[in-house]
Amino acid sequence: MTRRLRIAQWTWIVCEGCERLVHSEPFDRLRAGCLPDGAVVVRDNIIRSSLLVPTGDAAYPEVFVKRYKPGGLRERFKYLLLPSKARAEWRSL
């Protein structure tokens, strides 16, 4: 089961039980536009960045984060009608 969390301008889709991680220090740094200490960039292109982020949590020592970069006005309008790339990918897992 997943939950959708809205924090500032970010929308997080997380597995149930992982909600607390989004409020931890590494994710505060991500929201500030900084790379958290120990994070590894797996992939970075014009569409998205993929990262492995250490959490400091014993149950979930590191998490895989995909950050989709905002497109132009046309892209944003399209996703009012259709699921976003992130949502479509999450559903296919």
C-alpha cells in the first residue's frame, strides 16, 4: 500500500510505514536542493535524477529516490488529465 504526502512543493509517493523517512534530515537536504551526505547519483538526465540515499534508519538503511524534473507548461497541463510519469512508473512496479 502507498501513501501520497505533500511537503512544500514536493509530492512524495511512499510505501506505508516509510512516511517518517520523508521528514528526516537527508530528505530535508533534498528539498533544499542539496545532495545528502553519502547519497549516490545513479542516473541524472533532463527528465529525472535517480539517487540512493542513506537514511540512518535500521529498518530502511537506504532508499531509492527518483526525482522527476518539472517540464514546461504543456507538460504540467498534460498531467492534470493523465497520470504523471512518476505515478505511471510506480503503478507498473
